[in-house]
Amino acid sequence: MPPFSRATLPLPVVLLVYALLAACSSDKPREVCQDKLGCVTLEAALPVKLGVIQTITGKMASIGVDQIRGMELALAMRGGKVLGHDASLIIEDTGCKPEGGANSALRIVSDPSVAAIFGTTCSGDAATAAQVMTEAGLSMISGNNSAPFLTSVAGKKAPKWQAGYFRTAPNEEYSGPAAARYAYEKLGMRSAATINDGDIYTKGLTDGFKQEFERLGGKVVLYATINKGDADMAPVLEAVLQAKAQLVFFPLFQPEGNNVLLRARKTPGLENLVFMSDGSLIDQTFIDAVSTAAVGMYFVGPTPAPHTPELQKLADEYQAKYGETPRTDYYVSAFDAANILIAALEKAAVKQRDGSMLIGRQALRDALYGTRGFKGVTGSLTCNEFGDCGVPSFNVLRLDDPSKGIAGLKANAVYTYAP
């Protein structure tokens, strides 16, 4: 048989062959990823994978769990789907330790099909996790981190800034100054001591307090650092006594914060010392642990979201889904962070002819940075060039009656600082 030749075929057959070839050529191969950081390919029948790096064990577990619940509530509003696909959460526990953040991020980024990361709970974890995920070309958003060192300080990139990191919790660059202003202007304090635990979060707050307090005319007579896990606070409190401080600002976590306060109440000469901490101790477990020892103590924390019908609906959904009222407000900013992330994924994803999707990693970052006037339950959110999306506003609270619990504390705002 002679070899195939177009010349040997009748014209109608040649035209039919060309038509068939043209039909086949319309099934072009998949689009090639043009994103400079690469793409995640989401196959038509597979779920969207989202890495979740939170603290779910240890003393900060309640906050980490509420972060996850905020994400789950955002997904529940969409029937558990993102981009029309089921959402699969890959959860890693950091234990609220920097090495935990790095190791969790390494496990997440080892899977090239993970689209983005939701985390972390603790700021120290975020610093290490953000570096890992940024180098891998991913993006991460948190509803809880607030240490200034993660985003910006005084309008400039902070030491731990990473290109793919975002957050909806307000930058606590303004928490220390809020405490300092209240101490100096409202309480009339002129000498103060600060105590941190060396963590970038607590150190950032004491740095901010010192800078503002001394700018106003006060003097920080003692800038002390303890170690995480310290139980005996007698040495640092003796130093506070010798320095003749009128007030001590100690943005510590539990149990170190508990230990400072309880020991101080038993230390002669410190009867008139004013105590001020931050949001890390605005927790029912702290009030339960220290009881009347905290009477008259001040706390600086983010101004709560205004009570709107949307916020009430979210609280009702929380109650219905988890069978309990929220212990903290942290799930609210987590809910907003999750929604911002999902909206950015929807903007960055490009559907292909075969039903799959390409999610450009740089395109996702660009979409997150492009978030403007996002209507969250915490208010209108806009992400700036440093990754801060929350509006900075802080309340100073005073504990007058421990029997009223955390609700009574939050209701007793004596000062608001909104730069």
C-alpha cells in the first residue's frame, strides 16, 4: 500500500481530515504558569488545601483553638467550600514556641499543593514561620499576632517583616504608648519599671512603653527581663522596689504574669505600686487564678469590635456550632482574616479549560496587599504595604470586681487610644 498522501485522497475526505484535526487542536494543553513565584494547580475534583499553623496545646491553646474556630465559621458560611472546592485544613501545632513555628511551616510548605497558610497564634512563632513560608513563595495571614516586630515600627519595615505575611490583629506598636500615655497623663506617674520575658512580643511592648513614657517626660527606672518559666519573682520585684518605681508595666503571659502579681502582693514596700499589663492577661483564667490580688490592676488591649447585628450573628453561630459562648474575642479577628484570605484566593485563581485552576502565588500576595475597605465584623479593613490590615485602637481597662469576671473587666474601659 502506498504511503499516506493528501494527493491520493478525494477532496471531501481531505476536508474532513482537516476538520477533525482542527477540532482536536482546540483541546490545547493547560496554560503554563507565568507567576514569578510559581503556581498551585488545583485539580477539578480535589479539595483546596490550606495550612493552619496554630497553638492548640499549652497555655495559649484557648486562643489558638479560637483562631481555628474563626476559620471554620468563615468556611461554614460558604458550605465548607473555597473556589467551589471542599476546603481541607492541614493543622499543625506550634506549642507557642518559635521552633514550633518553623517546624510547622516546614511541614506545610513541603506539600506543593497547599494554597496558603492561616496562622499563627503567637508572635514568636510567626517570626520563624513567616520566614519559612515566604522563602517558599507562600502567603500567610493571622487573626492574632500583634507584635510590632512582625510588620512595621514607626512607619518602617520591622526587623522580622516578611513579604508574604499579613494580619488582622492591630499592630501593638500602639499598645505600649497607650499604656504610657494613660500612666503619665491620667495616673500622674513619673517613674515606671517594665518587665518582659525576652520574647519579641513582650519586648516590643515594653520598648514602646519606654519610648513614649520618656518622650512625655517620665523615666523608666528599671527595664527588666525575666525568663519564660520563671516561678520566683522575688529578685525582679526587689529590683523594682530599689528603683522606686511608681508603676510596673509587665506584658507577660501566664503563669509568669500571675507569679509577678501574686508575689508583689506579698512584698513589703510594694503596697502602693500600680500594676499594668496587656491583652495577654485579659483572660478569665487569669482572673480565676489571682482573684482579688488583681483588684485595681490595669490592662491594655485592642478596642473590641462594635456590637453590630453581624457580630451578634457570628456569636450566635459560634454558640450553635461549639455549644459554648466564646471565651475570648480572638475568633472575631480570625474570622475576618479567613474571609480576607478566601477573597484573595478567589481573585488570584484562574480557571483552566479542563476545570482545574491555577493559583499564582505572587498573584495571591498581590490580592492580599490589594485588600481595601474590606467589610469585616471588626470594621473596614485595608492591608498596607507592611501586611497590617487591622485598625489600631486600644482600650485601657481596670479590674474593680473579680466576681464580674472577664465581661466585667471588658466593660470597664477607662481610656481609649486610637492613633
